[in-house]
Amino acid sequence: MTSATTASAGLAERYATALFELAEAEKKLDPIANELKSLNALIDSSADLRRLIRSPVISRQDQAKAMAAVLEQAGARKLTQKFVGLLAEKRRLFALPVIITAFLGMLARRRGEVTAEVTSAKPLSKAQSAALADALKAAMGKPVALTARVDADILGGLVVQIGSQMIDSSLRSKLRRLSIAMKGTA
């Protein structure tokens, strides 16, 4: 891990811990987690929103206003709004996806679950997510909390990461392996 990645992970853990403790004190862990999942899905699906949270050119006031509008439109609770506003004020919005992942990981550990990050070419339906969670639970022997991401570049299939273990059944990887095999036989 590079020092920048390590620093970002440490930053994310600190902010996620603070939010977790506040949500726990208000007895709102599940609603805040659901809001964060929705916000993460919005970030994943919108290039403009990704640009907003990552751009050092956009002023912190403009970032705060834009994020406040997004969260208000989504019906987010005051705690989520204040937290994201604080991130904007401190110029930490770039770390929001990592903070969300850390928060959800803390919640999963508290519940005795394993966290699995699932990347698919298209959003998974509720039935597909439930079937995948059941299959992973059977394989892992523990309940599994899914964090879904969409990446059209994988073309099809799934990439599932649980801790340091990765299962890549994406069409992109299969095509890459096929290309390598064909080059070897030519």
C-alpha cells in the first residue's frame, strides 16, 4: 500500500468511526447505512457527482451546496446531511466512497457479517442480490453484507471481493484469458 492510500484509509476509518458512533447514539445505524448505500450508488452512477466530490477546482462552498441539494432531494436525515457538509467544509469529499465502505464494514462486523464487494456490468435486481448473498453465506458460513458497484467495463458476469479474496468471473477477464491463451498457441 502506498502512503497516500494508507493515509486515505486512516482518514476514512476516523470519519467512519465518528459517524458510526453518532448514528449509534441516535439509534439510527440502519437508516444511516441505507442512506449511505443510496449515496454510494448515486456516486457510482453519476460522472458529474464523482467529478464534484473529487475536483479541487470546485470551491468547498459549491461542493457543500451541491451535496446538500442532492441529500435533501434524496430525503437524507440531518445526521447524514451534517456529516457530508462537514466533509465538504474540510475538503474531504474525495474520501466519501471509502468512508461509506468503512462505515458499512463496521456495521457488518458488529452484526457478525462478512462484507462482500460485488461489481457487475448492470445493477443487480433484489432477487439477484438475495440469491448471491445466500450463495456467499453458504460458502463462507456467515451472513454476508453486499456492497454493490456497477462497472460497465467488465461487460458481463461478476467480480466479488471478500476481504483479500477475489472471485473474478467477469466477461472482460474471460476474454483476456482467452486472448492470452490464443497468443500462446499461435
